Amino acid sequence: MQRLFAFAIVILVLILGPFTYFTYEMIERFKVKNSTYIWPKFSDFWICLIVAALWMTLERVIYWISYGFFMGIARDQGDSFL
């Protein structure tokens, strides 16, 4: 199993080089072809930060609301921890 994992890692590393090179080439071609395109700045990702914070809050609220309900269903009668 470890050999299979090592083989998969080697394949991924070998793919990474050509993928990075050709991605860079495509971006350079795009820049030449579409010189008026405005690339997004780091400050343009503020919506992602807001949605991530909202999602984390919503996840905790749903966990808090549903914890008791699911513990009643999933309780193992022989386990004193639950």
C-alpha cells in the first residue's frame, strides 16, 4: 500500500511541472491577446471572506440545534460516554 501511495506521489510531482509551465504559457498568451482585461486584485475577494464567516457561523448554529436530536437517535446503549 505504501508503494502505491509513493507511486501516486511521484506521478503527481511529474505532472506538476508540465502543468505549471503550460498554465504560465496560456496566461501569457491571454495577456497578449486581451491586453485590456483587468485582472482581479486580492481586495476583490472580500465576498469570499464574508461568505466563509457566514458559513462557519451557520454550521455552528446547525450543529448546536441538531446535536440533541441526533444524539437521541445515534446513542449506543452500551456506551457510557454518550
